[in-house]
Amino acid sequence: MRRVESSYRKSLSMPREAILNSEKKNVRARPLSPFRSLTTITETGPKDLPVEEISVEQIGWKAYGLCSLPSEWVPLFFLITVSCFEEAVSDETLNKWVFDCLARIGVDANCRVIVRSSGTSETMRNRGQLMSRSCPPQEIVFTIRNLIAQLSEIPSGRLHWIVQRHIAPKAKGHLSNERRLSREKRDWIVEFEPQENRLGHTAPSAYRRWRDGSDLSNLDLGCTSEPEITLRLKRVVMWSIQFSSRIHFEWVWDGGAVYIVQAQVEEPATGVDPRAHLPTKIHSVKPANLQVFHPANQQDYEHYDKLRNAKLYGELNYHMPLFYLVDQREVIDNVISGHIPSNLENDLVELTKRPLIIRTDGLTIPGDKREMLPRSDELRSYAEARDWLLTNFKSQIEQSRLGDGGLCLIAHHFIPSVASAWARAEPGNRVVRIESLWGIPEGLYWYSHDTFEVDTQVVNIDVGRAPVSPKYRPRQRLRYKGTFIAPNEYGKWIPYQTAPSYSWNSSIAKKRWLFEIAHTTRQVAERERYAVSVMWFIDNHPQATEHKVLPWFHIESELTGTPKAAPRHKRKSASDFSIETLDDWRRLQQHLQSGTRIERVIVKPVDPDLIRNRQFAEELAELAAAEKFVIELYGGILSHAYYLLQRRGAQVECFDLFGAEEDVVEFNKVVRDKIPKLIEERGERVETVQLAGDALVTALKQKLVEEAYETLDAKLGEEIIGELADVEEVIRGLCRALNVDIARIETEREEKLRRRGGFDNGLMLIKTATPHSIQKQPSTTNSSTLKLSLQQSSEAIISNTSELPVKPSYRRPDLRLVNQQLEKLFTFETETNTIGEIKEDLIFSMPIGNQQQGFTLTAELRRIGSSVRGVIRLRLLPSKPPTKLLESQLKLEFPE
């Protein structure tokens, strides 16, 4: 199938033996490295670079990865080194060398090629920053010079160029087990990129030795149908188990085989240990030296919401740290006018001996402005405190027009903690939702996090009752937590990359902490008599507080309705957009102003100016509502950001939403024997009934249809195999219910195979015709008579699904008189196995009074698995009579 020049046919025995040996002897995994030579062009001309001389510096990361793959998988290629464009080599000479190399590797001189960069700094982290372009061979040198000229800045390192036989893709995508995608190195994700009018999608591909074995004798990636692609890529997954690194592959499929066009290893994992931010020692301050700030008293706890919470936690047996207040109007007015009084300066000098946080509250602040009030990062000196008051605090108060809000400044010392959480509880509801992440709570606005559901086991909960371990283990979704917010050495709260050992670990390390958070959050909800969201600090510094988990603040939960989940395996399109920086935010606005269609915006900011920026969140929400795009949120649904986006009219979908399903779901279908127990182990209540006799046979026949439809809908090879296994199990269940030996089915199958044949030839019956004694007279136009012949059909082979003949839908409108009443009848029929989404329109008129009134009848059917959903719409067509008159003459009422 593939022409491979002999020098490129290096045996694969070495990597295959390495794999088999690692399976048998537990040999340590080795790094991905080249094992075959590479044809290159340097400033002195073409040469074959032997494998022992290959290095990233010599050929760049992309070429290094391609040389490390089996040659059968890689489209033929050679390399032009950067030295050819740094030295005075003429284009004429370079072109001559290019055609010489094409001949060396066995690529036809008329074959189209693709030119791709291979930089020595072009690692996986920088993937996609440089360009590639296809061209005919005679334009290779010209194309490379153009690409170099288009670079806004030359990347660090050396930039070589791959010239590769171009594969015209019918499908293309990625295969990766990067840490951000999978906790286990053996779990992979296959991605199909958008192609023309088709949306992209993703699917899992996992390697399990007990299921997949370790036989690598067949590494062929040839396949002629799209569902086979994932099955062939499984061979790439199995081949990759020998390597110590996680790898990202790019693949293309030309309708005959899958090719690997890029292989890059994930860089050595780096990141920050969330525990590293805990100081070794916490300094003390002297409250007696304060002149303006005063420790919060009983009256303060009653007046200010942000202190009233702390009072409640104290009643729940939590020892809260000291809070310091400034509520004198003249002091606040001085700050807003741009002046720091000397007594306030004295206090800030004393208080900032230990990292200080200043929050804002007020007696008459409107409810819709209470979220995201000015709050400082850590302030570690008087100068930092002064600058924050005269810039951030002053400007935000002026912008929000809160100068007359009865303002006060509430200061407290920063509580170093490893993680933080929001927890939500409702009065009378046993289940508490907890969302947690490393670092401080701001990370929960936008970043991926862990989610837990804890059943407190009792409806009525009292203050004196200690938290108990639930009967069921907490339900949880541990996610890849690649980013969290924590203070830097200057006290500035910034995003950090999570250390690999913590990126998939639970951010709430002990189960008893989960129970305590759930129990106390329930108590707060019962005390307040409304649903609450409580902020928690977790795994706290022992010198800051005696509590390992500490409630800090709560508000009434605005979570109403059921949040919408983003598609688990998203169907990606070119109209997706990601916001990480302020530049991304500006670019999105520019795209929309220019008329570019944006359907989905993914928000994962790394820019500190966006993370806790109320104005950004409000403007994004208003833009989403106006432009009708979806915001995909990785942050928690209990965070301020989610409430704000929802309140401003944005359509928000939550990444990997957990715990928001309907409480009661009716199935009424037969299931595998262990399914009810597995559901119960997740903490859900289950109701079942045992079937026997006719009822069991009928239910199993219905299940067979359901599984057959799921097989029909499966797009990928591994999905099809899984669904076929389900079909096989239902067939065996039917045999047992009918007391029929499964061998009887096999005997019947063999007999039908003998008499009627199998499906090996892939024949589709188009139509038949039966001769009669009275023949239809031939038409002068094209005759549709089927001419029968004993000769073998020579029709072209159909390989594309879109070209399959489909039986046309039957549709027949009729107007008739039934029981002295006029009736308009519309009949249509279609095969259920061809239904995806179909829509039939019928325009007709009926006499209304003394006039003919036009109508449009639309019937829509959509099949979801074995279920069919129908929608009927009847609309009046525009007419001369007044609308009110028509409504009075024809009033339509439909049941719900």
C-alpha cells in the first residue's frame, strides 16, 4: 500500500523486542529516541545523518520525534537545516538538492509536499506557534523563505524545516496522554479536528494489558473506514507503553491508512507544591499600639455582614482570628480623597508586620454591589497598604459610587492555608456540595477544581451534634488542577502551575475534613433558614488558627435551577475562542466587532488583572448575552463568577459538571445484574423489580433493539466493539430466558451462511423489479424500469457514508371529508434506522369562513438512541384578513 524507499525500511524488531522485554521482565521504560537515519540538506549539500549523530540541536523537536517512530507510520520526509538559509547558498543550488533528496527517499517529483518547521525550542509547550504550508516541489525553497519572512520574531534556538509527502486528509486529529488529559499514563484521548462542515469530537482510548494483551506483531495502520481509526490508533497506544514520557501525536487519515505526522514528548513536569507557600513562622503584632483601627466588638459583629458571619461561626465552636475595623467617616473620606492620615499610617505600619488583608463592607451597600467589593492581596508593608488604599480601593469605590454606603475597612491577618473551598447546603437537604482547589478561593472563579457531595444522613441537624461519617462514601470528581492562585514572594496573588504530584490529588486531603465542612455548612443553612454558600480555608497553618478547616464567609446561595453541563466530549468547531490574557479579551471584542462568528468562549485566565476583575466578568456576560455565544466555565458553580455571569444574562455551560443531575430518573428497562449495586455504592437509592417469563423475554427483546441502535450511533471502532459486546450479552440473556442453548444460535447462523452467504462482499441491494403480463408503456422521458441481467454489476464501489443511497421518505398530503367535517391529512413514513434529524414541511390552505387561509405544517423527528422525539408546528401564513379575526375563527389548543 505504501511505497517506502529501501533505506527507510529499517526493521522494527528493536522497538518491538524492547516492548516485549519490558512486558516480561519489568524493564524500566526508556525515553523516546531516534532509531533510524535521516536524509538532510546542509550548507554543503545532501547527506544521510546516521542515528548516532541525531540530536534535537541538529534537527529540531519535530524531526526528532518523527525519526523515533516506525517508518511505516510516517509519510516520507527529509530535512533542510537552518544553515542553508544562513549561508550564501543560491536558490538554484538548493532546488537541485531538494529534487535529489526527493529521489533519495522515494517521493515522486510531481507529488505535492508539505513544509513544516522543526525548531530546537519548538517543544510541546510551544506547539502550534509556527507555521506549515503545502506546495509543489519546485516551490519548496520559495515557500520556506516566505515562511521565515512572515515570522514576527525569530524563535529562540535554531529553526530547521521538514519537507514531507503531503497526505490529503479525510480526517485528522490528535492522540495524547498528556497529564492534563489523563491521570494515568495508560489512558489516552483521541481527538478528531473539525473538517469542512463536520464538527470535531473527542473519545477515550485506554490500554489495559488484561484486555488488549501485549502482542505487537501487527503495527499496520491501514484502514478504509473512519470508525477503524481509533482501532488502529490503539496500536500506537500499545507501542507507546515502552516509553517513560507522555506523548502527543498528530495523525491524518487519507481513506486508506492512518499516518503519524508529529510526535512530541511532554516536557519534564514542573510546578509548585501548594504546601510550599506556608511560612515557617508567623510574626505577632501588638493591637495595643493601634490608634484608628479597633478590634471588632459585639456591635460591629451585629452591624456588618462580613463580621456577622464570623459571630455565627464562633457560636458553632470555631475560634475566629482577630478582626480590626476603621469605620470613622472622616478617615474613610480622607482615603477616598487621596490622603492617608498619620494615625492610620501608624496602624498600618504595625499591622503589616504580618501579612495583612483589608476588606470592604458598609451599612447601606446595595445587595447587587456586595460581591467583589474592594479587597487587597497580602499587604506586607505600609507602602503596599498605602498604595492599595489610594489606587485600587479609591478607584473601585468611585466607579461603583459607594462613597455614601456607610463604608468601613475590615482588616485581618492572612491565614496561610494549603487549599480553599466553597460549600453549599439547603435547609432540610441532607446532601452538601463542596468545591475545592489548592490555594486561595479566587482560583475557584475560573479554574478546574475538585467536587464532592457528602450525605450528612439526617434531615434535622443541631448545633451540638458532632459530624459523623456517612453510610456511603462521599461522591467525588477529582479533576486535573493545573493552575491555582497563591501569593508570591511579594504577597501578590498570582496563578501558579501545580506540581505534578498534586495536580490529580484531592485538594481536601482527609475525609474527616469533608465531613466537618459538610456538617457545619448544614448548620449554617439551618441557622440562616436559607440556602448558603460558605467559604472555607483548608489545611491551615497551626500558628494562624487551631482549626485545620475554618469557615470564613457565607452568603445566600443564588444557585437556582439546574446548571448546564458543557458536552463531555465536545464537538469542536472553528468558532471556539479561549480567553487567558487581557490581549485575548481585547481580541475577542475585535473579532465580534468585525462580524466574526463566535459560538463558544472558554474562560481560563492566567492574567491576574482578569482573575478578580468584576468589570471583566460583567462585560463578558453582557457581551455573551448580546452576541449569543456560550461561556464555558471551568470554575465552580458556587463561585461569585458563576452567579455574576448568570445574573447578567449569559448562557453558561460548566466543564465536566458533577452532581447536578435530576434527583429521580425513571428507566424502566432491564439492566445488567451488577448495575443496581454499583449505583447504590455511589450513594443513590435504587428501585428494582425482577422479571420472569414473557415479561423478561419482552424486556430483553426491547433491550436488544436499544443496544442495536447504540451500535448504529457509535462513531468510533472501540465504541462499536463495546456496543457489540452488549448486543452479544443480551442475545445470551434471551437464550437463557427461552431455555435455548447458545450453540443453537451458532448452528442457525452457519446454516443461513451456507444458504444465503455472509456480509463479506458488502453488497447493498438497491432495488428489484418483477415482470408482469401487462407492461407499463415506456415514457418518452428517462425510464425508471429496472433492467434485470444475470451479469455481475460493475457499479463503482461506495466508501463514503454520505454517498449511501437512502430510501426516500414517504409523504402524502390529502384533503377529505370525514363525518361531514373537513379534514386535512398529512401522512409521512421513514425508516427509523436512518433517522438522525428529519424535518418535513407542508404548505396548504383550508377554508375559514368565506376565505381560504394558508398554513404551514412542520413535522420534526429526532432519534436519540432507540427513542424518537417528535415536534409538530402549525403556523398561519400571512393573509389579508386581520389577525384577530383569524384567531377567533381558528383557535388551536394542544395538550401539554
